[in-house]
Amino acid sequence: MKHLILAAVLLVFPLVNAAAADGATTLTLPKSGSIKVAFVLSDGATVIDFAGPWEVFGNVMLPGHGDDMQASMPFVLYTVSSSTKPIHTSGSGHPGMTIVPDYSFADAPVPDLVVVGAQSGGPGLDDWLRKVHGEHAVVMSVCTGAFHLAEAGLFDGSKATTHHAYFGNFQRQFPEVKLVRSVRYVEASPTVFSSGGLSSGIDLALHIVAGYYGVAVAQKTADYLEYQGTGWKTNVGVSYPVVSAGREEWSGTLASGKPV
């Protein structure tokens, strides 16, 4: 009898919204059972910002489905941009990897979850973010991707975080948004999240997995990735002071005699 009860629990587990760590976040599962995740890409996209969450969502495996891999892996991933023209990611002194987006904003499937990392942005991004947000998609930013969500108004009257090196810029540019420091991620609303820089996106992605399927599934995913960071559970980030950002034009002659 105990074995029958356990089997029943495993079968219905993917359909239940389990609370995240400390009951912080509970997310509503789509009726279809699969979660469509759109990764926004444009020139200069920082690789870890999208690759980190991509690997998290792409490696979630739910119990109770046996060998049915499609049923046990609920996240469906795709890329979207202003167009399907190739983009170049960040690089070291030269253009990075070339990626051809799967869809444009005009023809992309309606997402359940959107990931926006650091990147240049592109035509139509703000409007598309407002559109999918209005359709109740969960939207998360990574690093300076927070600037794009702020420009689209998704943080208005709420709170957010970003890479610590850009705290001053963010606070100056978006004074209506409460900047939160020393955390890995921030929940602005039940469907809008932001994370700090770079690897913080992995923690936010795991936090969101826990919001959909519970801490045990998120921990299993982290273990599979051999990711030993605990920020997705503790939400403790680096502490840096806010430095006002500014710009000053200067011209003159260097000691070498070269004019600048």
C-alpha cells in the first residue's frame, strides 16, 4: 500500500505548484504542462547570462515519467530577437560567437517565461516585453538586462537589482525603481524578477525552477549541473557601495606628445 501511495505522489508531483525555498515564490504552471522559455538575444549578448539559465531550465527533470523524456523535461527553450539575422555575442577584443535567433519578436511563440541578459537590445524589444508581460509571462533579467526591463516599465514603482558595477548608472537612470544591493536576485512582482551579474542568473533560474516544481527538483537540477553555489537558496550577494556614474569630456596631450 505504501508503494502505491508513493507512486501516486510521483505521478501528480509535476502538476502541483510547490513553494520555493522559505515559501518565497510560488509560480503557476501553464495548463499545457510545458513551459516555453524565450531567450532574448541581440548583439553583444553576454554568454553566461543566457547560457547559465539555458542549462538550468534545459536540465530540469521531473520524477514519475519513467523513460518519457519529453514529459519529464518540461522546459521548451528557444531564442528570439528583433529579426532572425545572425547576432554576435560578447567577445574579448573581437566579435564573439555567431548565433542565428530562432524567431523574431513578430513571429515568436507566446512564451511562458522570458530571459533577458546583458546585451545591446534592438528595435521592438521594449514593446515586446510589455506585450508578453501583459500576457502574464514571467520575465527575468540577468546582469544589465535589468536596464531593458526598466526601460520597458516593468520595474516601475517596484524594486530590482543588476550587476554591482552598474548600480550607480541604474540608480541615476531609473530613480523610480528601488535598487536592491547585496542580493543574488529580486522579485519585483509575482511575474517579474531581476538578478545580479553573470552567474547570478543561474541562481535566479534555480529559484524559478523551485517556484514551479519545488526545492527538491531545483536541488536535483543543481546537482546534475554540479553547481555548488547556494545563492539560489540564501539570496546573499556581494556587497558594493553605490558609486555615482558620470561622464567628463577631456582633450589634451599625453606625456609622449600624442594628442588625445
